[in-house]
Amino acid sequence: MKIVRPVYPEFAKETRVQGRMSLVCFVGKDGKVKSIEVEQGHPLLIKAPTDAVSQWEFKPVLLNGEAVEVETTVNVDFRLPKVQKNPTSGAKCLVDRQNRKVG
């Protein structure tokens, strides 16, 4: 599996925008992301996780020994520290996901 981590957008950090981005990804039989739909999230945070997740490569999911396409939800959490001297330091981006068979 290849994972490219999203980079917290500078303007979003400067304007203190944070929150969860939920992306629905369709993964082909070869394990590559075929398409991404944004399910929820702040507009300033959309580009970073979409660009990163589009580069992901998954281990193909097998069903009865054959590769199948899957739909997976990827959640990316953008969080800023509660107390900070520098508003752009210490920003975090956390990723989790869930798979579902397509079709």
C-alpha cells in the first residue's frame, strides 16, 4: 500500500480552519484510486486530501480469489493545537479509512 500524506494548507492554518474531510474513493481491481467524491468538509481543506489520496495505491481486495473494485471512505482530520505562539506550527493531519465492495 502506498499512502501520500496530505499537507495542511497554509491559508487554512493561517485562518484557523480545521475539521474533518470525508472522501469516498473508488478503488479499481489493480488497487489504484479511480475516482474521489468529497462527502463533507471545509472548502479550504478539499484540495490537499484529494490530491494526496488520488496518489494512493491499495493492495487489491480479493473476493473468492479474484480482485474486486471497492469503495472506501477516507477521513482526514485537520487539527490545530489549542494554545500556540505560532499559529501555523504544530498543525496535524490524521487519516483513517473503511472499505466496502462495489457492485
